[in-house]
Amino acid sequence: MQYYRFDIRLEEDFKEILLAELGELAFEAFDDSEARILTAWVQKALHDAQGLAEILERYEGHIIEVKGPVEEEERNWNELWESQYEPVVIDDFVHIRAPFHPHQEGFRFELEIEPKMSFGTGHHGTTAGMVRMMQQIDMRQKRVLDMGSGTGILGIVAMKLGAKAVHAIDIEAWAVENAIENAKRNAVEMEVELGTALHMTGTYDVILANINRNIILQDIARYAVHCTAGAALLCSGFYIEDVDMIREGAALNNFKFERESNENNWATVLFTKL
């Protein structure tokens, strides 16, 4: 299979933002091990040249140089990932490691996550922000929805915090498979389903939505229908400048703003259903 490789030199603070943007354009592998350089690969057949140009133009002031496209053959993406992956530490709350990393003492929880192609290792500001703020939500005996579950990490944390049940939903079949595998790795049981917000069932006491601004705004009315009174809605996947828009959409659907946190230009916001 033929791939295009792009080497993008940019300001360090914008690596995660650009990585997320490229992920929306079918880029499926990244190497950010070299300071200020993000290397990204996309299948030649899936490359959206216009979409890439629009992203690069949008962040023109933060991008120093772009080299590519360079044609390459498919490589072992898992091997590339393993060469870069480092354990993630979120306070003394959770230690997130890959299967090939050693056990570490001193944390409330230790998770073993193998992300493969799924989004959500804890490295990204949105996932880390969600996990950190989950400490402030009472999960005990709650029914939890993990919307856009990726690796399943948020649902796994919810189960570790005492949730009664987790319903995880993702639009990608390989993400569903990955979340099921990671749940087994961490000795928790979750219902993991291929689908969208249309696949929500019953009501939830906690909704975790780490997706993106447009999907959250599109689906927030449906979240409201499937919430119990007093339910927590914790969401991320958008930039700091998008928070006002998210708060407005939440207020229109009877969600009360509680608090906000920021990590590397990404926002995490907690609401309560009135």
C-alpha cells in the first residue's frame, strides 16, 4: 500500500492541535519524537490535498516549514508507535502504560492500554483533561456513556471509579475492537458498540464525550434526552476558543456549567443536567 509522508516543522505548542486536525483528514500514523517536527503519513488513495492545504493555511503563523508529499511503502506502524510511546502520569491518580512498560507503584490506578490505531492514550490534552476531571465526578453505581470511546480508556477509568455499567460507542470498527481488548486487559466489563449518538439507550448518570466541537453541538440535544436529572456531562475535543460556543449549546439544552480546565490549548468542560 502506498503512503504519503509529510514532515512539518512547527511551534512546539501546536503539535497536538495539528495532529488532531490531520487525524480528521485520514492521516493514520504520526511521529513526533523529534522536537518541533511532526511527521505524518496518509494513504495515497485517501489523501485530501485541498483539506490539508486549508489546515496548513489556518495555522500558517505556527508552521515554519512543510516537506512532502514523499511516497513511501506501508511500514510497521505498531513498531513506530512502540518506539515513541512513554507512560502517562496524571497526578497521583492514574499511571497509563503500554503492555511492554513495567508496573509502577504509587498511583491510585494503573491502566494497561494498547491503542493500536485508536485515539486516546492519555498523551493528548483532551484525554488527559478528561481523565483528570473525572476525579471530581462521583461514578459510584452510575450508568456511564463513553461517547466516541476510542481505546476505551475513559470507560475503563469510570469502571475503576465504581461505575455500575459503561456503554461505550464509537464509529470505527477497529476502535470498538480495541476498546474491548483494553477492557479485558484491565479486568473490567463494558458494553462496547459500533455506532453514533443514535445508539444511546435508556438514561445515563454520566456522559463522557471526547469527540470534537461540531459533533458535540450536533448531538447535545440527544444527550439531554438520555440524561437523568443531575447527570454529569463531561466533554472535550475542542479548543479553548470554542468553550463559549459549547456553553451556549449546553445552556440551550438545560445543562448548567460547572467548571473548565485547559491543557495545551485544549479545553475540558463539566456540566450538570438541570
